Amino acid sequence: MRCSRGSNCDISPANLLKIIFFANTDWYLYNFRLALAKYLRQQRLEVVMLSPVGPYGELLRAEGFRWIGLDMNRRSLNPGRELALVRRIAAVYAAEKPDIVHHFTIKCVVYGSLIARWLGIRNRVNAVTGLGYVFSADGFRARLLRPVVRRLIRAALSGEGSCLILQNKDDVAAFVATHLAGKDRTHLIMGSGVDTTLFRPRDGERQASPVMRVLLASRLLWDKGIREYIEAAGLLRAEGLAVEFLLAGSPDPGNPASVPTSQVAKWQKAGSVTYLGHVSDMPRLLREIDVAVLPSYREGVPRSLLEAAACALPIVTTDVPGCREVVSHGVNGLLVPPRDAKALAAAIRSLYEAPAERLRMGRAAREIAVSNFDQTIVFEKTLGVYRELLTAAL
């Protein structure tokens, strides 16, 4: 590595640095971090992918990356199983000897960072993409785990060579105020970015259609506001409005907040929503709808809203951390209170009644997506974090 004190570290072909990406699903790595990995490869860095075993691992390999699968249960609290997992991660880190480890999501941040510190891997990047189930849910299990997880996060984020990447200002303020991370080690990078050349408006001006098509695209989790979305659909259907409600995404059995497939089937049978399941061609789907909706309880920065904005769609979402990073009320969409189906229905109704406003907000959404959330912005900021860590290590 060619670096000099006080200068940016030279990440160049001669240096051939190795980075491990560690996430709690191969789906996450493929859908949210593959583009970043490709960018880093173009910068002549080696990226090794690490995650629980799943169907997307082979897709990562097909893209030319080494992927290592783990026997990892995201919901497990079994001490024996977790100890075996820790030993497996430690073996991978010891064998690979990475220059940088980059962890995504809470469990990977905690396990990966503590193991890396133990092995003497100095450069540890921890990306917390939203606070997740333990911090957003009100159930007994979440409340029981919350103080334990806080202590583990604090330990994981401490020590020289550690830095934290958060996606919205509210999370930055919360982590600093609760002393989970120091302000000097915390970086704000808003989301994983969006490819604004792939996600783009339909050709020609978007025209108002007789039926307004509304889409919620997300993992099927209760804390994405799916219950409120279904209730809002029922309210507007009872009014006889020509609105079609679409739901795209798959359940997430590894998350305690996952919506059962049996419940989705009931909604589909009752005509409450048109369920599309997993959609592989999201750019095409987004160009066929009129309004994007995400009534989430809390986010990092939701990728689905960035994709919708890039496709020039007006957005209805909740006034919560992460979502309000994307939407300015009345500019490129509407913000409503969380857990309020009536307010959600009212916002969707207002867009139904104002086609010209939908078009205006959609154009503004596209401009904001290109200016603030294009993936190249995220790539360059992330590479800047790596350089900063490597320079400080001298």
C-alpha cells in the first residue's frame, strides 16, 4: 500500500486490497450491494462476499465474485449454534486476511466487528441500514433484546479503526446521543443509491389513466406498514374510486415481523390487493404504475422509494426517519403519520383527484433522485471512507 502521512491512501492496481462484505442474507448482497462491489472491482479492489447460504450465492458467483456461505440463522438465540457461527466467521476472516471488513445489518456488525478486533483486523466499516426489528417493534421479545443489543453494538463499534455508516440524520443523532458511536467516527451516506440510468421514467409524458395504479414494493413485513396499506385500500374501494392496489415482494421468514403467506393469500382472495410476489424487472413495473407507497414505521433510506423516484413517480410515505430523507411533503410526494390507515387513504385519494399534481411531483422526484441519490454518489463516498481508514492506520 503506497501512502504517506497526511495524504489520501492510494487505492490503485498495485495495492490489490481485499474487502469482505458480510451481510445477513445473500439476497441483500445481490440486490443492494452488488453494484458497489462491481464499482470497487473496477477500482482494482478484491471483494469477497460472506452471508448465510441462499439461492443468490450462486448468482454472486456468476457475477465473478467469491461468495462464502455460512450456516447462519438470523433469529437464532441458541448459544451452541451461535458459538459455532462465531468460530466459522473467525475461520473465514483468519484465512482471508482482509484489509477491510464491511458489515451490513446489526447481527453482522456485532459478530463481524468483535471477531475482526480479536483477530487484529484494524479497518472495520459497519453499515447499519435502519435499526431493524429489535428497535422498531414493541413486542416482549424486542423489548427484552433491546438493552442487550445496545451493549453489543457499543462494544462492536469501539476501538481504533472502526467507523459507522448510517443512512439518515435521525439515526446519526440517535447513535451519538446514546453513546453507541462517536460523532467523529460516524459517516452519513444516504442509502445504497439507485441506478438512475436503469430506473428512469417511461418514454414520453406520463399520461393520466382511468384507473390509478398504486404500488407498495417491499419485503412483506408488518413494520413496512402493510396492514395500513390493506386498510387504506379497503377504505378507498368502499368509496368506489378507480384505484388498483398492487403489492410486490416476498415474505422474510428470518424476520419476526414477516407477514405469513396465508395472510397474503386471504387478502388476494378477498380482492383487497393484487399480489405480484417477487418481481425481477422492477424498472418495467414502476414505469407501469402511477403512485408509489411505503407506510413504513422506520427505515434507513428505503431503496424502493429511490427506485420509484428515479422513475418519476409521486410518493406517499410516512413521516419517519429514512422516508422523509427521500420525500419533501408537497414537492415530490406526501408524508403521512405512521400507523394511520385513514391518513394514508386520504393522501392517496388526494393524488387520485389531482392528476396534474401527480405529474408535477413525479418530475420533482426524478430530479431529486438524480441529484441526491444516484448510486455513483454512494460509491464515491464509500470509497472515501475506505481511504480515510487506511490513511489513519499509518
